[in-house]
Amino acid sequence: MIGAAKRRLTSPAFAEDAAEEMVASRSFWADAGRRFLRNRMAVVSVGMLGLLILFALFGNLLARWTYEEIDWNLLGRIKEEGGPSLSNGHWFGVDELGRDLYARTVQGTRTSLMVGFVAGPVSVLLGATIGALAGYYGGRFDRTVLGAYTIWLAIPYIIFFVVWQAFFGRSLGQMILVIILVNWTAGLLIVRGQVMMLKNREFVDAARMLGMSDLQILARHLAPNILWVVVIYTSLVIPEVIMAESLVSFLGVGIQEPNTSLGALISAGAATMTFGTLWQLAFPAAVFVIAQVSLFYIGDGLRDALDPKER
Amino acid sequence: MLTVTDAHVTFEVAQTKRWPWSPPGIVHAVNGVSFTLKAGRTIGIVGESGCGKSTLIRAVAGLAPLAQGRVTLDGQRVDYGSRASMQRLRSRVQMIFQDPIASLNPRMTIREIVAEPLGFFRPEMDAEARRDAALAMLDRVGIPATQANRFPHEFSGGQCQRIGIARALVAEPKVLLCDEPVSALDVSIQAQVVNLLKALQREIGLALVFVAHDLGVVRHISDEVLVMYMGATMERAPAGALVRDPQHPYTRALLSAVPVPDPRVKVAPQMLEGDLPSPLDLPEGCLFRSRCSRAVAECGAARPPMVPTCSGEAACIRLPAPA
Amino acid sequence: MLSVETLRIRFRTGDGLVHAVNDVSFRVGAGEKLAIVGESGSGKSQMALAVMGLLAKNAEAEGRVLWEGRDLLTLPPAEMNRIRAREIAIVFQDPMSSLNPYMRIERQLTEIVEQHEGLGRAAARARALEVMDAVRIPEARARLRAYPHELSGGMHQRIVIAMALMCRPKLILADEPTTALDVTVQAQIMQLLSEVQRDLGTSVVLITHDLGVVAGFCEEVIVLYGGRIMEQAATLPLFERPAHPYTRGLLRAVPNVEDPADELIAIPGSPPSQRAFPTRCPFAPRCVDAIESCRLTLPELTGGRACLRPVEELT
């Protein structure tokens, strides 16, 4: 009995527990970070996504061709000699026009990640801001926002894409802009709900007793309390946005050639699949799957780490 | 120093509307309450849930709209529409709340929480002076300064209420509005908080408005007690006299129902039969008459005025004759 | 009838184990009224849930809960369901959450008996009217057609008690039945419970934090602190001569309406941590009478009190 107690007292686990007791305090975010790091799959996914980002940023340095150059030597013999090869420098092979698929995949990954990491957070921020104001003020403003939200959901976004790009062109910037516009509703309802719940908490009354203005209360007292929702929601919207971009590119209304995106590459690869050039589908699809799966697990890890109900 | 005269508070409620443009229903939450609070004294407000006691002090604090009536602070009328007047009110009148944990922002350390009011009411203080004042205040309410970097969820309910008190008092107000400050706490902790409030009151001459449904606590802390029912004052009297010799039939019913922790005392609660009137459509006459055992036809004629009793006043036309 | 033997309840949480109930034993005989008094974190509600087999999924219960010879902790769910419906009934603190807002009162009352006793519509309705009469609900026939939101808070709790009585249970567990109610309504509900108990001979276990409610209702009282029994005694001696420092402290801390106001005597400190199974008196850190040995040994319940100091030496 005493022996066991002694062993416990000298064990590293006990030292750990004792240290934990003495730590002055951990903030919510430090706590969440610790929980996130304990989630193996999420940490591995962060690594995978990091590699993918490095690939998109610096992959060009390893390419021997640019993404628009046509390798005239291979034209006409793509099926036989256009496959992945170390000798001719086409690591991923060439596409059906004889362009280097490696360089094009780097370019496509860059486009897709750009769209995801710019359009996703910006549209959530936009929706969250509108939702926070609607939830806080309620009344007529809230009803108007909800009405607009409902009407917006009824508009098929593909049509919006086609019309927008017919007018404003198909550049990357336009692509991101139109995705933000289509997705302004992201995060709106969930943040509105959170604000409606939190604004009745007594700490908001206490803030009002200090003479704080509504915007000060929203920024200083409510925003830190809904940030976790926004973070989780953003992590869900990013892969969704990448998927949406890929879908419209797959349908042929996406980004302008010779620029490309993962969706456009997959589309092209799928079209030529029957001719036996399977690599044209396989490489872009693999990158796309890696991106989606790691984003999914990161989102999952964030949800577990941040959602107070999970504890 | 704080006088409330004929306070009325109403709320609009979207009842099941026939048309989008039909008028909303109006809830009469507070219907003409007056009281005067002197410096360093305590006035208790008791009543059952929904009697408007919390709404009344929230209106005094400016957290609910005052539909009618007047609030004066140190002889000066409070103008709830003016920024300057509100700032003056808030620097002198602060509030503590019912739910000790929900009243603290979970993302701020308790030092930040307690220091925050100083940024508004003591703009001349620099960050370090604010921090020191916050630590001193925390120490004063019994939270060691070594714990000041912790977050609210690391404290128990009673400690959170102490922190709430520290936040309210750090900028040295003269009046503290207490909205059911101990009803969420355990009995043993309740007594700690009540004693702390009394000690602080003695030390800094604080005046308290203490709202609670627990007559025992209110009786203990208050000099004078106001009994509310359906948003109106039923009786006002010094705490001791109110408990010893209640005049109004509602006060009597309320007192008779209070459980006594002594098995030898046989509690014989007066049953309040009958339904409460709807606050959407207040009846003429005495608001309590639908449940009053002494009610007669005249009670429905007009809202009874406050009439003096031997030690206070009560709103009833059928008070027992003074002994 | 009900006999709880060395019951332990633990919870697995994200932050480690929480020891809610630690070796609690008591018995309730037929027709008895027992009160279990404790503050938040004393484990009183978890005990009721354990008896009903309603503990949360992350809870583990050890020990035995014997109901007429059968251990409820090891009973298969189907058996437990039958006992829960017909023999032991529970009344929760919040009457609103015990009632289905979309069902008429009649359906809520009759559903249980129709299912478990195979009563027909008419018989079930007759039983409902009988029970509503027992809980003094006026105009019972009209109220049967009502939905919960059409009734007042006090009426809700009467309906919930009526629901509990529908199957004529032998034991009612009332978990803070009046905490959500106003004093005037509380007095009515407590009087009602007491009349029902007297008329039907049902045993009642009243779980509460309010010593005032206990004084007027129960014959025997168990005082819990930190998941352990501090004192167990008949009501009158417990209130007249409390033999445990915690009971004494609790009684002193209640502000009395009748007594002229002196300083309230608070119990210093904070509620106990439940991270570890207690190895010393859980109340010792807050106890004015604690001596060195109180901080080292865990007092057993002997002679109705779990305290190392003799009664005469307590302040």
C-alpha cells in the first residue's frame, strides 16, 4: 500500500499532475490548442496541408517546363510517351495538348487553394458580421436580413456564375469575388444564433452598465465568445469553396485557359481517360483528395478542440 | 440619495398577430412603484417571480426602458436619453446580477474583468494603476491576487459572485443594485456573500437595493422592505415590523408560506387560490384581489392608494384597524 | 423496501474522474419519509438518478441498490423500465421539462398506465381523474383537455406529481420538487406531497438543499457533503441537537425570518473538489472544529454521525 503510494509520488505522471495544478491558468485558446495537438489525425493533416501549400508555392522550382509550354516532341504520341517520366522532365506526364502536367498541377493547386483560403474566410467574415448585427439588433433589420437570406438560397449559384463571368470575365480575381458573393450567407445563421443567445447573458448587461456602446460590446465582449464558432465554420467552408470552384471548373465555366485549377484538370483528365492516359486524371485527383481529406480532418480536430459541448 | 417616483415599465410583445401590422401586445411589468434610498442604507424588494422586481431595478439602471416616472440621484433627475446623465448615473450606481457565472465574460481573466470599469470611470488612471486597483479590490472581496490571471470558469459560483461584486465596486459607486445576487448560491455560500455585502456597506457607506424572492435573506440585510405583486407595491415597512406585523393580506400570505428550519414550528401556509391577472390586460382595482381571501366588491373599484400603517404604508382598503 | 448499500458513483470527464457519491448507505421502509439534504456537488441528485437507472453514460456506479431484494444496478433495462413505471416514480425539479408541450394533459397521464398496466381508455381516464383529485387539481375534467402551456407553474408540478402517482408507485423520489417554484406555491406542493403520502401510504424520498422544507415534512434526514453522509438522524433531534459541524454550520447559515437579524454565520471556504476519492473528512477544510487528525483520516458513519470530534467538543 505504502509502496504503491510512494511509487505514485515519484512517478513522472504525478509530477505532471502536480505541475498542472500549479499552472496559473490556461486561456480557452491555449486549452483548445492543447486538445488540438492531442488529435493525431488533425496534426498529420496540418502537415499534409502544409506540404500541399509548399507544393503550390515552390513546386515550380522543380519543374522543367512552364504550365503553358507545349512539348512539340510528344504531340501525337501522348498515349505512348506522354506518361510520367524522369528522363524528359514531365514528372506527372503531359496533358492532351502536350503541356507539362506537373507544372499545370502546381498552378491548379495554387488556384484552388487561393480560392479556398481567400474566398472561404472572407465570405464567412462577411456573413458573420451581418449575422452578428442582425442577431444583436433584431427587429426590422433582422427580418430584412433573414428575408434576403431566404431569397438568396433560392437562386442556383451556377447560373449566377455563368452570368457573372459572361459580364466580367474569368480571371482568378473575378472567381474569388463571385464565390464570396455567392457565399455571403455562410456563417450568417450560426453567428446570428450565437449572438442572440449571448446578448441576454448578464455579462453583456454588466458591459452596458459601464456605458459601452453597442459596437464596443459586439467587438469586445461578444466577438471573442463567438470566435470559436467562426473558426470551426471557416474550416468547413474552405473545402466547400474549393469543391464549388472545382465543380464550376469541371462544368467548364471556371477559370480561363491557359490558367487552370484542380477542377479543370480533373475535368480534362476525365475526358481523356478512355484513351488510356490515366495519369491525366490520377495526379490532379490525388492532390484534390489530399487537400479535401486533410481539410476535413483539420476541421474535425478544430471542432473537437473548440466546441465546449464536446467536453 | 436615490429616489424613484411612480416608475412604470412596459414591454411590447409580439403576440400571435392577426396581421403583420396589427399592434403588439403591451406587458405592464412595473406599475407605479416609488421608493427612496438614503446613503448607506438598504432597501429590500421582495415578491414572487414575475412581480417586476428585477425589471424595476433594471429600469433604474437604464437596462430596461422607463415608460413613465422619475428617478433622481442626489437631487438631480436622471435623463435616460442623455449620455452625460447616464455616465453620471453609471459612475454612481452599479449592479450585480443573479447568475454569477454568466455575469462574467468567459474569455477575460478576472483581473481584466475587474479592471475594465476603471477604463470608463477613471480615465486618468494608467494601465498599471488600474491593475493595482483591480488586484486590491479582488483582495478586498476575498479573491487572492495570485489567482487574478485565471478565467471565470476556474472559480465556484460563490467566488464568481465575489468577482462580480469587485467589478461593480471598483470604481467606487454610491449605490449597488443587487438583482437576486444570492439565489443561485448554496446556503453556506449565500451567507458569505450577504456578510461580504454588509461589511462593504459598513466600510464604504454603500447604499443597497437588494432584490430577492427569499424573505429570510431580504429581512436579514434590509433596513426597509418593499413587497411587490404584479408590478405594484403592496406594502412598504421597516424590515422588522414587516415580518413581525405584516399588514397587507399579500404580505401575510407570503410570510405564512416561508418554510422554517425548525420541525416544532408548524407552518400553516395561507393558500392563495385563484389566478393571477394577465399583465397584458390589467384589471381595474386592486391587482391582488383575484387571489385575496379578504377581497370585497369595493376592491374592484379603483387601484388602492398607499395608506399609512403603524410603521410603513400599504396599498389596501381593508387593512386591519391599527392596534 | 429500498436499501442502498455502499453506493459509489464516478464520472469520467474530459478533465479526469469526478467522484460524485462515495460509499453512501441508507434504507427506506414502506410509508417512510426520508429527506436527503445537501448543497450543489453533494451528489444528492446523482443518487436519485442511480436508483432510477438514469445515470449519464459516462457514469459508473458501484455498490448495491436493493429494491425488494433485487439489485437495480444490475437489472436488465426492460425490467428496470417496468420498475421505473410501476413501482418507483421520480419528480424532477423543473416541471416544464417533464411535460411534453405538444401533448394534452390526458395523454401524458394515461400513456403510462395504458402501456404498463394494459388499461383501456376509459379506465385510464378514470384513474387520471382520481389521481388529479388526489393532487387537488380543480376542474379536472376540463384540465384533461389542456396543453401544459395553458397551466400555471404550480399546476405543472401538480400534474407531474399526478403522473408519478398514476401507476400507484410504492416510492416517490422527489428531486428538488419545489426549487423552481415560488414560496406560496412551494408551501402548497409540500402540503400536497405530505397528504398524498399519508393517504396512499407511499414512501417518499425528498432530495433538497432547503432545510426549511425538510423540517416540516420528513421523519428522517440524511445530510450529505462531498458525496458522503455527514449525519443521519430523526428530524427533531437533528434540528434541535445537530451533531455534526456541517449540519450546525448549515443551520446557522440559514437566515431566519422570525429571528431578529444578527450576523449570519457563514461556512467559510468553497465546495469540495471531487477529483479524488476522499481520504480524509471532506468537510475538514471548511470546518471550524477540525483538528489535525480530521485532515488525515476519513471518519466512518457511527451513531448517525461521521465526525472524529465528540459532540460535546463542537462549537
